[in-house]
Amino acid sequence: MKFFVDTADVAEIRALAETGLLDGVTTNPSLIMKAGRPMTEVIAEICDVVDGPVSAEVTATDADAMLAEGRKLAKIAPNVTVKVPLTWDGLKACRTLTGEGTMVNVTLCFSAVQALLAAKAGATFVSPFIGRLDDIGLDGMQLIREIRTVFDNYPDLSTQLLAASLRTSNHVRDCALAGADVATIPPATIHKLVEHPLTDKGLDAFLSDWKKTGQTIL
């Protein structure tokens, strides 16, 4: 499973990229707002740091305007993935942009049939939102499992299942178990993935015993 980080904080992205574990980045208008800088400037800087796909979202709601915005965003760097909403206009824009050779991420997916439509429109990625379904009392992970089954039923579909709105380490684990192609994860949650109390306890015990030997490796 590929790891994307869901942020527009370039410093955070750079630090995670240095681990070698980062495969891409997703942004959205809310994250750009938090960055407090021009969108094109932020996306260009992220693309300089990360070789993998970098999602930049259109803000238009009609197909023609989405295409104009998407084409402008795609010119920033070859690894820009234009992000469009899962609406009829978004699907139209997706089909056209894909035909022009641009990667497209169809976002705000909340059902398996929506994901199927995105795949038929040629999306590179479709982004179902787990956490937001959990917020209204539904099972977000069930949606990931359903989409995986649908996509596996039709091997000719090349769209990657990008699990979004992940909030916990358990979300990441369950996405991997369900076979998501990509998980886009907030920086804080990525940092928590390495944590386990038994790891900390074991390391403390090893270091304590090593200190008693009076030895050094260097």
C-alpha cells in the first residue's frame, strides 16, 4: 500500500520524504488555506520535494471551468494530479483530462457505485472518505471493502483505490487488510504508526542491559 501524506505543509512533507516512506501528497482547498500561501506556489514547491503524485484540487463546480483550472494546475509539474469532485461535471472533466494524459483524483466518494463511475470515467485515483462516514454513524471501512470487491470484479478497471479521511493507526491497518492501493494520511497519524508501548519498553530494557556491560560499539 502506498503512503500519501494529506497536508500542504511543505516542511512536514520534506521531513517525511526524507524517510523514503512517502509515495505522494494530497492537498485540498482547506489545507491550502491553512498554508496561507498562493496555491500554485505551494503545489510547485511540493512537487519539487516529492516525485510521486501530488493532488491539487479544482475549485470550480462546472465542467468547463474545472477543465480550465485543471489544465492550469497540470502545467505546474508533471506529477500534479488534478483533483475533481465526484459530481456529473467532475466526471466529465475527469474523462477529458484523463484523455489529455493528466492524472486525475476523483474525491469526495461515499459509495461503491460512485467509485465505479469514477473508474469508468478514467480516474487515476478515487478517494472514499472513511472518517466522514464514521462521523455519521456508518462504517467507513465497509466502503473500502466494497470498492475493493467491485474493482477486483472488473480487472480492466485501472483506477487506484485511495483511502482518505484516515484518522487512526487502526484505519491504516484496516485499509491495508482490505487491499487499498493508497492511504492518504495526516502527518500526525503517520508519526503514530511507528509507536507501540512494547517497542518502547523493549528498547528501554535492551539499553539498560547494554549500559551494564560497560561496552561501546564505536
